[in-house]
Amino acid sequence: MSAPLSATQIAAGVRSGAMSAADVVAAALARISERDGRLGAFQVVRGERALAEAEALAQRSDLARLPLAGVPIAVKDNVAVEGEPLRNGSTATPDGPQQIDHPVVARLRAAGAVVVGTTRVPELCVFGATDSAFGITRNPWAPARTPGGSSGGSAAAVSSGMVPVAHAADGMGSIRIPAASCGLVGIKPGSGLVPAQLGPNDWYGMAENGPLATTVADAALMLSVMAAQPGLAEVREPDLPLRIAASTRAPILGARPQLEHVRAVVRAVRLLEGAGHEVRRVDPPYPVNPLPLLARWAAGTSQDAEGLDRSQLDRAVRFHAGLGDRVRAAGLVEDRSRERFLRQLADFFADHDILVTPTLAAPPIAAARWGERSWPRVFAANARYAPYAAPWNFAGYPAVSVPAGVHPRTGTPLAVQLVAPAGGEQLLLGVAAVLERLAPWARVAPAYA
């Protein structure tokens, strides 16, 4: 068994005529048929429709110019794909077909990508493990563990080699947590770069669409299409020296990173230091009070649940939406705390170009029906293993998760998170490329390599 070609390689082959989009898509569908029964990554597999779209692609007059020509992609089941249901991980949502593509899906298709299916999410994309009434999604590296959430289905699909890249979305870490859990590159862009349109108000501006990929080049290519900015596809290693801040302190009181996740940061910053960059050990000014961030999360879910039969929601999700109801009724979603955080971050990043942290504090939690458990138990499990991502949704700053080794006991990937101020996506991808060059990672889980 060999790892599939990268999206960059597929697109080049289809553009040149060396490959047929139909053959590439048929091969992806065959891998899905063979592998997904063990993993539960896909909500819908588009089969014949995807093949028909791939065959039609050959007739496009602009085929030779399409950046994603013939690339099979998966789309997270929280944005609209024309002709497919949009379930958002819940049996309480309508099961009828969507009438138009989400703007990001439309851009991907216009660039030549072929949607082979939609991928599973936790109900209403609330938590950091992917399970719902539709099933439990498993991590290709360790099937007893979750692939993360809420983009866990997309991460499992890419990490198992079913597709080379996938759409994902991130409201509290939902791109970076699955990327770290599955050994992938995942970037949450900063506010406004990519159309969001995730629910009524994008969880009060915290949620963004972005890519999951096995290489930095693929992540950059897909992000450039989603943002309609072709220049983002050009990955350039940064000029020397960058001023790099390294921190392992968790943003949440009581959360502590396990030793192997600290060591991953140490290895990464030593590589960057050896490449000529300046590294300082300094903690960012995380908010002292996390409640304004958590209020947005709960209130966003409350809005997403409007009009649904809440009796059909999982126990933990129903409780979370109820918390959001109370937050909204009390007017607790406010901007002063965010504005204060942004002022503090401006001072911090005046002295540092990027920040490096762990992406996770511990290995991925069990693959289980977390939604059926009590909210405090689910929240505590999520906070203990994945506390590092959410502050950057609150800030609206770009952040990328990059593979950084394998845990010696659990066999699950390790990862570091790179953060930059607004507009820093290309810088982050350049730093990620340095790490990829100096410490290459396995492109897919060992069982699928």
C-alpha cells in the first residue's frame, strides 16, 4: 500500500494530461470503500455524482489553468454542498438537499476540485471529539482514540489517505485539534481572509473555514483557493532572523501539558534556532478570565440550535445550548474583553514575530459517544487535552498546527501550534515549511502508508 499523491501532484498531472480526473476520483472512491468502514469519516459518499463531475471536468476549456484540477476533496458536513443534505452532525436538522454550494465549496469546485463526499462532525460541531447519532469517527493512527473535533471526519479522511486534502472549519480549535490528533497540517486563517458563513454569526466571529492537508504546500494551495488569493499558494521560508516566542503554559487554569507535548515544542524551537532564528521563552498574555470566550461558544451553539427539536439533541449538546440561551438572555456576549486581549497581543507581537506552543496538552481522548455523557465531564475532557487553540479564535489571529513527532507510548502524533498576528498566514506557512524540511513527517497514518 502506498500513500496517495499530494493535491499539488494530482493537479499538475491532470492539468498536463498525464492523469485523468475520472481515474483519480475513482481511485479515491475505491479507497473510501475499502477504508471508511473502519473509521467512519464520511457522512455522505457522492460516488456516481463525483465521477460524473470528474468526467465533465475534462471538457472545461480552462482545465490547464485550474489550481486544483481533478483533486478529490472531502467537505465537512457543516457547510452546504449542492444536492446533498447538511446535517451538522444532528438528526434534528433537515435531511433535504441543499440548493446551492457554500461560497468556499463553490470556490473549490471552480478551481477544479471534485467533492467526493461530506465528512462527519460532532453534533452542531460543539466538542473536540467526533461522535453523533450517526456514528463514532476513529483516528487512523489509533482507532480506539478520537481523530479530534469538530473536523474529525475530514482529518480521518486525509490521514488515512482516502483524499489528499479536505475542507475543515474552526470555531474553538476544530481544524488544529484534528490536525494535531491525526498528524496533519491544518491552518485556521485570520478573520476575514476566507468567507465564513458558519451559522447565524460564525459563533460571534470566532469560526473560520480552512484546509487540512498532509503537506504545507497542499495546505497553502487549498487556502489560496478558499481565500481567492493565488499568491498564498507560494510558500516561502522566512528571512532570517525571526523573533520567535516559545511557550508551553496552558491558557486554562488547571490544564497542564504532558511531558511529550512539551518536548515537541522544545524540539521544534531548537530546529528553528538552528536555522538561524531567535527564540525566547515567554508566555503570551492569555485572558485571565476565560468566560467571555466561553460565552461566545455557548451563545453560538444556542443560535445554531434555534428552530431544532432539542429533544433530539445529545445530552451534552442540549445542556450546552441551554447555557447559551442563558448567556444570550443575560447579554453576556460583549466585546470589551476581546478588545483588551487584542491590545495586549499587539504589545506582545510588537516584540515577537510568531508564537510557538503545543497544539494539544495530551494525546487524543477515547473514540466514544461523548455527546451522551454529562456536559461537565465532556468539557473537562476537552479542556484537559486541547486547551491551546481557542484563544486564537477569540483574537481572530491565524494559527497553524504542524506535525512534530510521535508519542512514544500511545503512537499518536505530536504537534506544535504556530501563531501570528492578523495577516500572518503566509509567514506561518513559511515557518511550517522550515519544520517540514528539517523534520519531515509521515504523510498518512502507518496502517495506510
